[in-house]
Amino acid sequence: MPTTVLIAAFGTLLFLCWLWAAYNWVRSLGHLKPGISVSTMLLNGIKSFDPDNFTEEGRPYVRSFVRGAMGFFLCALAAFAVAALTVLKQG
């Protein structure tokens, strides 16, 4: 399979994972625990990964957000690996 097809496939999956993560992150913001604001989540993004900052109803969105973020980074890593291996093979 040509390298460009693999990189395009990983790029498409990367984009879809990003959309999934963004959708679930926005949905989870409606279920913040009292005392935690949206601006806190925007300025301190790592708090978005902690399910303790959300009500029980928001935790499924947080889990889906984390899965989407993991898929995003795995696809980015895979595309980078394919590109690096292609360069090494040609060099």
C-alpha cells in the first residue's frame, strides 16, 4: 500500500477522532460540578480529563472525550511513524 494512502487514512482517522473528542468535550461542559467554570476548563485543559470535575451525567462524555483524544494522538503517532519509516527506507 502506498505511503500516501496510509498517511491519508491516518489523517482522516485523526480528524474524526478530533471531532469526536471536541463534540464530547463540549457536551461534558454542561455537566460541570458546582464551583467549576467553563473558563477554568479552557484555561487549565488538563482538568477536562478528570472525571471528578463532572457530575455523574457528564462522566460518559468525559470517557468518550478521553478515548477520542487517545485516538487522535495514536493516529498522529502512526502517521508520523509511517512517514519516518518511508524517509528512512528511501535514504
